[in-house]
Amino acid sequence: MELGIIAGSGIYAMQGFHIKEEREIVTPFGEPSDRYRIVEIEGIVTAFLNRHGPSHIIPPHMINYRANIWGFKELGVERIISISAVGGIADNMNPGDIVLPDQIIDITSGRSSTFYDGPEVVHIDFTEPYCLEMRDAIIKAGLKAGVLLIDKGTYICTNGPRLESRAEIKAYRALGAHVVGMTGMPEACLSRELGLCFAGLSVITNYAAGIGKARLTTTEVLETMRGSTSRLKSLLKEACLLIPQKRSCACKDVLKEAKMSD
Ligand code: HPA
């Protein structure tokens, strides 16, 4: 299995890709959100997971992130693309845009965000939270597929499930955040802990609170997400062809210099 895709609000079964097989996996951390659907994209065998479960029943703060990421590892996946809905904070971030974030700020709480709760003590390097090799390939895929991508941005991850207040968004903007979502963490750091490459594709579904004039609605989120499906699919097809099969990035070796205990 070469690639894993996590999808969220609005793009559940990645309509149009032929499902070859469904795999149910139980992990030492419990059950993943859903079955993994095995699809072939441009000849690349890909495992696809709905983050929010069948028919969107798991809210962001209740997702078993550890089981979801572990399940990918168990399937032999080495690289994950995580698709998510976000609110746009920065001036150049508008609904419908697709962002490939390069940095992340985590302000979630109460989530199990490590596989190392002791006695093994591990501090992974997270200077670059997203795989640089995957980011490069996805930027090229965007150009090749003719899909406009905002190729960097800082994703701030809130706990949810509520949306933010105007003052919170103002504060996050001052912190340097460009988009806000609820699921980017701990997906990114758990993947790193297992030596998996991880890239995010964030679809801006709305202006974050207080940025636009309108009140935020989930209808807006789902409709904008659905409106981006065909662009995401074109992008994924090209990305599958362009992401190198052999990894030359640092992600796989991260544990070599991360263990405190013997
Ligand atoms: N805030 C947090 N998460 C989100 C938003 C938002 O405005 N839109 C989509 N996911």
C-alpha cells in the first residue's frame, strides 16, 4: 500500500474512485473511524479513510486519531495526504481555495496526541510538520493538473466542535495563523511518530469568524467542500504519479534521534 488518504467533511467516499476492497482494522488503540477503502488511483494502491466515520457521526474532538494513523501503518502505508475543511483567516484565503499548509499551531486539548505515553520517552523533531518531499510533489501536481494551490500557510488547530469567536480569530491571526481547522492535529504528529510522511490539503470552506460578514453555517462548509471535489480528485491523480515511490525525506528516520530512554 503506497498512499493513505484521510478525508473529512463533505467528501466521504471520494466518489468516482473504484473501491477494490474494504479493510476493517482493530489497533492496540481501539477502532479507527471507519473501514479503510482500498482504491487504485493512476495505478497507485491507496487506502482511504473517512475521518468522521460512516455518515459523519464522530466530531473532531472524539476522533480516535491514534487508531486512524496506526491503521494506515498496519496496512503498509508510508505516506498520508490529509484532506480537511478550514476557515480562512489571512487576507488571501478565500472560500473555495485549496491550501497546502507548511506550518501548524496546535491549541487542542484533551486529545491523545502521542503513541509514547511511557515508559519509552520520545521527542520527535517537528520543525517541519509536513513532509517536504510530498509538499514539493503536490505543488508540481497542482501545476500539472491546472489546479490552483496556495502552496504555504500556517494551520491552527482548535479543539472544536464549536466554531471560534471573533476575538479568538483575531488572536490567531496575530499569532501568524492563515487558516483554522479542527483535525490537523494530532494527525500530523502521530504520523511523524510512526515514521510516516504526512501532507495536508485544506479546503477553505468559509471565512473564519469575524472575517466575513455572514454567520458561519455547516451548509456553507459542506457545499464548498463538495464544490472542490473534482479539483481535489484531479490533484490527487497527479500527486499519485508525482510523489516518489522511494522516500528520500527525513520522515522515515525521525525516531533515530528522538528516543530519550534506552
Ligand atoms: N473554524 C474551525 N474549523 C473549521 C472552520 C472554521 O471556521 N471551517 C471549517 N472547519
